[in-house]
Amino acid sequence: MFDLTAEEARLLLNVALMATGRNRFQSAAKLFAVLERFRPDAPEVSVGKAIALISAQKFAACVDFVDSEALPRFPGNPMLLAFKGMALMRMKREIEARETLQQAAEQSADPAAAQLARGLLES
């Protein structure tokens, strides 16, 4: 049976994010699918997928993914909330965006997510 080590998973995640940064969204989606299969307990994979959806300007798909798949697996994850809030802002759903970003900004478990959320709230 095939398995990914933690280091291999980190490497694949980095490659998926690099593909996203180069607008190679189909390649990134394939890598995220592999990562989701072998590392379903890794919230950073869901965060990466949310980033890819936002980068592809699929804001509604990002919100749907975070609500239906990611947050049920990782309840209250501040980074997922921050990227959901970002997608909502891009969709001009300001009230929902602010509520979601406020939730992320108030969490102390992930200072980077809280800082991202606060920055988005200030913009």
C-alpha cells in the first residue's frame, strides 16, 4: 500500500501552492485531491485548496467548500474562516464577510490567521 510521509506531504502541498501561484489550477486540484486522500486530517490541505479556489476567482466554490467540507472536518479553524471571509468580501457579501473575519480575528490559536483576518477587516 502506498502512503505519504509527512515530509512528502509538505512537499506536495508546496508544489500545489506553487502551481496555484502560476495559475495552473488543474494541476493544483489534482495535487490537492491526492493530499486529501492521504492526509484527510491535515487542515493545511483544506486551507491550500481554499487559497487555490480564491486564486482561480471561484469565490462561491470556496465558500461552499469551506462550509460543506473543510469546517465540518476542522471546526472553527481560523485560517479557513479567514479565507472564507476573503471569498465573501470578493463576492460583495460584506456583512457575512465581516462576521466570519471577526470570528477568525478573535481566535488566539493561530496568530497568522487572526492577523490576516484583522487586516481584511481594516481594508
